[in-house]
Amino acid sequence: MTDLSEEERDRLADVVRLQPTRNADLGECWGLESGSDVHRYLEDHLADLYYRDEDSYIRATPAAADLVDVDPGVVDGEDGASVVRVAPLAARVLDVIARHDERSESVVSVLHKLRERFDVDPTAEAVRSALQSLKRFGLVEVERRTVPTFRLATDATDVTVEERADPDDATGESDDSAAILDTVESEFERP
């Protein structure tokens, strides 16, 4: 299904950018009145290019991401700057990780900082996954020492980071709406 209209291509790009997402979010983005309208549109126009995960969030297939030249989770802000939507754990990692002019640190070091600052207890694997996700967005860089170590990338201050709902987030905390909707507009400065 590569024969998409301009509207279908634009809306597919929205699904890729906003994933994991819900009917309500897409409805607001597309100006549709109800979740039923969004569901109908997805089924009628993009059925082979999206799916619902085990938590009923809407996600784009890998083929969909290839059709539109869009990075998942990256949107253009109102002022033209990039806005990156990351999972809550990744947003917290950005708050504690070494700055670009500091010595890079290990996954375990970041884990200890998260536990101390936010009173959360993610697994080392969850922190590693968050760091790798941030690396793919270009927000952190890796320095190979005895073990891989991480720090903020030099250009990471040019990006606004928003926390998104993510059913795969491994903070161990519930996804109450206040926490999900809380926007992290960080210029990566320490408090």
C-alpha cells in the first residue's frame, strides 16, 4: 500500500511521530470529532500501516515508518525547533545524566542518580534501554571505555523534550494522567 494520497501520507506521518498514541490524540491533531471517526479513518485508509499494541495504543508498522520520512517521536515545535517526545524514564535520565562537558558515566551510575533524585527503582536494563533510545534521537552520546558510558550530546540543548505516555516505561510507577501530561521543557540545565 504505497499509493497514498497527500492527506493519507500526512496522517500516517502523524501516527509515526506521535506513537504510541490514542484515538483522542489523533482526533485532536486531525480535527476529527470522535474516537470512532479516527478508528474508521485508520481502518479505511491506513489499515495495513498501523496496529494496536497490547495496551491498545496505536503504533505504526515498520513499513509505515519507511513510507514517510519521519522519525518516531520527533515533531516540529511552534518556533520550528525540534520537539522530541520520550518516555517518562528517558526524560528523567536527561535530568540526571552527565552534561556534554562532563565525564561520561555508566548505566549503573545513571541508575543510582535516578534512584537518589526521583525515588524510583527501574532495572539497569530499563535505564540502558532509555539511554539507547536517547542516543537514537541524538540527545546522548556514547564513549567507549571499559564499559559503554553516556553523556549529553553537544547539540542536545537545541531540542525541547516532552514526556509522553509509554506503556513500555519501566519506572514501575502508574501512568496517571497528571504525570503523563506533565511536559518536560528542559534546556538541560541542572536545577
